[in-house]
Amino acid sequence: MITLETERLSIRNFKGSDWEALFEMIGQYQASELAAYDQQWPAAPEDIMRVAEWFAGGDSYLAVTLKDTGRLIGFVSLNPEQKEGRREYNLGYIFNFDYHSQGYASEACRAALEHAFGPLQADGVITGTAALNAASCRLLERLGFKKTAEATGSFTNDAEGNPVEFLGYTYSLAKKDFGRTSGLGK
């Protein structure tokens, strides 16, 4: 069982009962322009219930809740990557749009990185985002990530069935660099 605390947030394992807040958040995300640059989420409530149960079955997906109310406002994920001789994790995150631009994603991702480089003993953390997702690019750079690659990709099709192509960035953060540029780390 994982519980991470920050000044304003409690970050914990998912519970099956988190599905309604997850459903709201994923609905917002899927209705946004950002959805075209990511894997598609299921839309039906019963499918999101199953996703919440699956998240609850492990330690890779963590619910981000407000400390004062317990409201789920997002999630962070740290998925292990298979790298020969290296312990690496892939960072992911989505937040309820009602809580954007308030520093919650930075706070939660910092805690996740401290967990990755601390108890999980990660050698590095990687992540990716669409070049057009300027807010996510800025967040990653504030956290100390460096852009390491660019590639064109597609996850969805337009109304005519043509792939929606976009430029994606890969970012990485090495343990030795953790905290150097943004005051993170110990």
C-alpha cells in the first residue's frame, strides 16, 4: 500500500469506489483536444469501473486526492520499463480540468518522482507528451526532464478515417539529475 503526502495532497492506491471521479476526469480528457494525442480511454461507466478496479490491483497507478476533502482530482502513474541493467519507470498523469493551473500536477509529480528515486530506486524516469500540449511540456521541464527524442505518431483517426498525426516528445530524467534544476529531491 502506497501513501504519499504533500502540503495539499494525499496520493494513494486507487480504490474501486474511485471510479466515479475517474469517469468524470476521463470524460473531460476525452472531450478535449488532447485526447487525439493519446491512447483512447473507454467511454462507458462500467468500463471505467473496471479500469478503477484494475488500477486498485497494483501500485503503478496512484489516485491524487485533496488532503482537506479527500476528493480525487487526478492520478499519477509510475510504470516499470524493461531496460537491461537499469531500473526505469514511465511517468504518466491526468488531472481533472477543474484543478488545472493550480500547481497540483507539479506537486503530485514531484512526490511521484521522490518515490521513484527513493523507495523504488529508479535509475531514471521517462515520459512523453504531444508537442502541442504546451502545459505538459512546461510541467516536465519544470520538473527537470530533458527532451531526448521527437517522433511523429498517431493514436486516432479523423472523421474520414485518416490517422491524426502529431509530433510527440520523449523526455527523461536521470537519478543523478533529480532536483538539480528545479529544487526537487533530497
